[in-house]
Amino acid sequence: MIDLDGVIWLTGEPIEGVDSAVAALRGAGVRTLFATNNSAPTRAELHARMANCGITADDHDLLTSADVAAAMLPVGSSALVLADDGVREALRHHGVTVVEDGPADAVIVGWTKSFTFDTIAQAASAVRDGARLIGTNEDPTHPTPHGLLPGGGAILAAVATAAEAVPEVAGKPHLPTADAIAERAQDLRVMVGDRPATDGVLASQLKIPFALVLSGVTDGDSIPTDPAPDEVAPDLATLVRTALQRQEP
């Protein structure tokens, strides 16, 4: 399992060597799955970003927190969305009706720049009126080439605080994503990510090792010791190269 933001790319721009790293894994017979807490991109946008990084992936090998959040709702239910098009697409694909105002069966909150005081108030009002509050993720920050920006968790916190509600969370490291990953692959080897609080905890849930790369939100001065990652590398390319060298006779 490989995270995307901070591991494969930063705001869609490839991190050096990721194409050859994924190719080397596949050449060694290792299946590569990708799991991201970023719910914003549509499937077409995800595939375009992957292609920009020199990587192709089957749809079944790409899991987003938008996919997981949509699957938490029954077919035929309704949702008010404070998120980008990736969430709307996932909901429609799952048979959930997107409404522009309450009442609704659920409010889905994900990363987006398109929010205002009024949209937060609208989402909170729908929750107080009985809608489930589901966050695609609770990541406080989002890595970019120019530093950290507010993440989806910051927006979710605003809605949850205004609604005085405890949200359900779809993305890593929570159980809905762990279950979705387990359904897609039975022989999980390792979780590669840049955020111990999500990728590392998810690895613990899945009972697999966690490899931390320092190309995203975590730097060499903030590596946790409890629990400590099983492996630390500057980036995916270095991690893969080291791992494959160990397997050489």
C-alpha cells in the first residue's frame, strides 16, 4: 500500500524517482496499491496525475477516502457535500443523491478550497437537524512543494464544532479504510506513507509494517518513537532500492 500526497507527488508534481520505484516493485512481482486520504480529485484527475508521474494503475488499485465515505452510505440515501468533485463523483457512483441544501441523510466533508462561513453554517445546520456527519479524513495539513496547507481535517473540525457533533471518519487510519483495503488485497506486505498518525496507525490496524518516507509532512526531526516506523527513508525511490537490494542473493 502506497500513499499518494507526500509520497508519489506534491500537489500533483512527481517526487523524484517515483516512476522507477513503482516499476521496480512491479518488475519484482510486487503488486502496488495506492490509498489516499485526499478526496478532492475525480478518477480522471487521479489517473492524469498518476500519468504525469509516469505511473499507471488499475481503478481497483486506487482507493480514495471519497470512495470509502460513499460506501458508508446506503444506496438511495442523500448527502449534502462540503467537498470537491471527487466526493460528488464517488457518491453518484455509489447511488447516493447529492443535494444542495438540507435536509439530508448525511453531510460529507472533505478537502476543498471552496468553502465559506455560509457553507459551514449550512452543513452544521443539516447535522443538527439529524444528518450523519462523515469526514473523508481528519488530516490537519496537506503537503505541497511550498510547505503545509490546511487539510481536510481543519474543515471537518469547523463543521463538527459548529454542529456540536462527533464525526464519523472514512479515511486512514480509520476502520472503514482498513476494511476496504483488506477487501482488495489478502497478502499485504507494507504500508508506505509520510504521516505516522494516519499511515502508521493504519499499518498497525492491518498488522503490517510501516515504512515512513520523509518527502511529505514528516521530517527527520519529527519521527515518532512510539510507535516507531519499521523503516525510514528520504523518499520512495530510496526505500524501494534498499528493500530490493536486501532481497538480492
